[in-house]
Amino acid sequence: MSKSILSACALVLATAGMAQAHTTLEQAEAPVGASYKAVFRVPHGCEGKPTNTVRVQIPEGVITAKPMPKAGWTLEKVTGAYAKSYEYYGRTLSEGVKEVVWSGGNLGDDEYDEFVVRVFLTKDLPVGQMLYFPVVQECPDGAAERWIEIPKEGQDPHDLEGPAPGIKLIEKPHAH
């Protein structure tokens, strides 16, 4: 009987470790109508293989994405049209960065790194809701980790196999 209990405990601990082993955002919440420094924490490679490419999708309502270059990685900004136009400091923006790609690097499976993008969260985003940034890690031989699942209404994100990193949208603090 004690072997069964030990086996069950080992399984629970192993599963808990896997659930935490996905790409996450450093901050859990961010105010709408303000700039946000999105720090994507990548904790490992792909099943023993190093990560060579990290792709971050920029969701609608998130504009003026400016990624931070990383030594040893090539940076690409994929641009496209927004679903609607946004006002940003007296300018009307109808297109911008829709995806950020760092490639050519070598993040070992037993290593950790952070990838940073500064963005503006428009006032159109719904306060109190979650905003998700799908991320794909690409590794040699076609291996990949896809952190792209967005929970449905009422679904616990911890129940997903590949949850996209997300932040809770909050009201912008009022200046005094």
C-alpha cells in the first residue's frame, strides 16, 4: 500500500512540475491605456533540445510593439493591419507589429531566458479580463513547444496542456 501512495505522490509532483514548465509573463496584470513591458520567461527547450526560435503573437488592441534585441539572436518584426484603427498620442495607427520573432539563438533545454517587448495596451481592451499572447518555441528537427491555448469562458487555464501566457487587464491608476 505504501508503494501505491509513494507512486501517487511522485505522479502528482511530476505533473505539478510540468504544469509550471511553460512560457509565462513576469507580471500578472497590466493597466489599459498605458505602456506595458512584457517579459516572456522561457524556462526550457523542447524535450531535451535547445530552443532556437521564439515567436510571440501580439494580440489585437496591443499596439506599438518594440522588442528588445538579444545578443546572439536575430530579431524580426512581422507587421500587418490592425482589425481597427487606434489613436496613439495624436496619431491614428491602422497597422503595426503583429508578431515578434527571435531566431538563430541557442537556449539549452536546461537553461532559462527572458524575451522582452514593450507595447501599449489600448483603452479599448476590456478591464477585468485576461489578455493572452500566444508563444511558440521552435527547436531542431521540427520539435516545438506551442503555448497557444486560450481558455474558454469559465475554463481554468491550468487545465490546458499548452496555455498561452496572459495578463489580467486592470484600470490605469489616476494621477493625483
